Amino acid sequence: MPIFSIHTNVPVEASKATEIAKEFSKVIARILGKPESYVSVHIQAGSSLVFGGSSDPAGYAVLKSIGGVGGKKNNDHSQELFPLVEKFFGIPGNRFYIEYINIGAADIAFSGATFA
């Protein structure tokens, strides 16, 4: 059930955003060891977003998952994700945050029931 949401001030055409989301979906599934069929990726591009007082390309992301995140794992995930952010959006690592959230199985539902 990993959910990866990206918010950026960099404009991206809808068709390109879909292709980028598919690439992130594959990577998220691989690094978390989860089936891609459960991965959800959302890209909100072209947002009003200021980072460090500047409107230069910037953004943030949130990766939520039942397990697979926390501690050293987050550094490992960052090594995989930050280069993709720069590749697809042109955002350097010093203008982007990723927040990692470990969700309890009882705190998220799918197909009418929680994962607990």
C-alpha cells in the first residue's frame, strides 16, 4: 500500500507526469519489496511552492508505507529517489524534502477494509 506523493513548482504536462509516475511506481515497489499492484503515486506539478524564500525549482514528497520505511532504510531509499527527482524535474537535492511515514496496518483501508 505504499503511497508516494510528489509536490513541485515545476510544471509538467499530464502525459509526461503519468510516465514519471509509472517510473516512480516501479522504483517504490522495488525498494520497499512490495507488489507494484499496491503502489500509488501522485504527482502535483506546477504548484505555488517556495523553498528557502525562492521560487526556483523545488518540491517535497511523502512516502507512506506499512513497513519498509524508518531508520537507515530511509537513507537507502533517499539514495534511489533523489536522483530520480533531479532527473525528471531538474530539482537538486538541496531544494527537495522527502518525508517517510510508517503507517499502521489498521490506519489505512483498501477495498473496503483496513490491512489489519
